[in-house]
Amino acid sequence: MAGRVRRRWRLGWGYRLAVILLWPLMTVLTKREWTGTENLNTDEGGIIVAGNHISWFDPLTIAHLLWNNDRPPRFLAKESVFRIPIVGRVITSAGQIRVYRETTEAVAAVRDAIDAVQRGECVVVYPEGTLTRDPELWPMVGKTGAARIALATRRPLIPVAQWGAHEVIGPYRREFRILPRKTIRVAVGQPVDFSDLYGRPLDSDTLREATARIIAAITGLLVGIRDGVPPAEPMLFRLPRKEGT
């Protein structure tokens, strides 16, 4: 167990405050069925964790999993959030990662995430980019950010499937049903293999192929922890275009 705290010395006061407030509550108020957690620590360096997104509650369930397995998570957040008074100070101290969505360069948009992985951090990415819109809550077609980080750093990308958070807060609903205690199921997979893609240009074809592998890996894990059959092809969701754009 001594090795289980080797990465925690790097955390700022904002991170420690969140842990003090939330970790005991998650431990007491949820039941857990976690499998494959050994895959999180087969490599001592930085990793990317890519998971499905079914609830506004699931960042807490993913964070709980990673904290308990000595992988303090760093989540991505829009750069504008860091400019909000007080909130910006807290999340900056907590080491959360800026995403520069206004930039015209895709690599620059995730440059802080790439730097964090190269420093040995655990960076959490939701490849879908938003809560799933699939009616049965299966993963949708992913965006390329997670693949871009993985291919740029050549560090392990660990797929994670989680199920149960939606029973606390349903997708796009204003509700909070923590009691009775919900069972949070999480399956952690082995790193997605991108070795054949490392020598290819980082173009749209390469990124789409890598992203499809990530979504397939997450979906395959999800099959093992929930009922139902995934769609033959993941749902493609695009936000409606605004007039004049």
C-alpha cells in the first residue's frame, strides 16, 4: 500500500480540498464493482483515460476510481472557466487542464493535456465530448481529442466503461437521487493499440481510425457491465448550426 501514495505529493490545495470533501461521501454513499484496475498502473509514466459519459455525476465516479488506484485525475475544462473569479483559482490549484477551443490549431487546443501526460499525469478525456445522446446510453461517435493526445505522446490510452452514475443524475436532467445507494460498475481495459498508427501523418484519416478504436474498446467493456446490445454503428451527433454560421 505504500506505493499507492507515490503520486499524491504533487497535488495543490484545490485538489486536496476536493478530496477532503468528496472522497468520504463517495465511499459511504455509493457501492462499487470495479474490474481491471490493475491496468491503471502497469506503466509508471503518464496515461490517458478515456471513458463513456452518461451523467453529470460520472466525473465523480471516475475520479473516485482513479484516486483509489493512485492515479489522481486531471480533467479537461474550457479555458474560459479558468478566468472565473475564485473558481478559476480552485481548479488551477487542482491541476485541471485548459482546453483552448477558440484556437484554429487543433493540436494547440489540447497542448496542456499533452504536456500533462508527458509530465507523468493521468489525463481524463471523454471522447464523445458531451453526454451521450444515444437513447440507450451507448457511446456515440467520438471526437479526435483523446486520439490526438495519445498519438502525440505515445503514452498508454486506457479505455474505461462505467455504468450506474445515470441512476443518480439522469442525462440532461435536474435530479439528484443518491439514496438508496447506487452500485457504480466500472471496467478498466488494457491500453488501446495504436502502434501501427505512430508512423502515419496526424491527419483526419489517422485520427478517425484511432478514435474509432477508442470508442470500440469502451463499448466492448460496457457490454460486460450492463444489459442490452450496442448499435451496429455508434450514433453520430452534431449540434445544430446557428443561423448565419
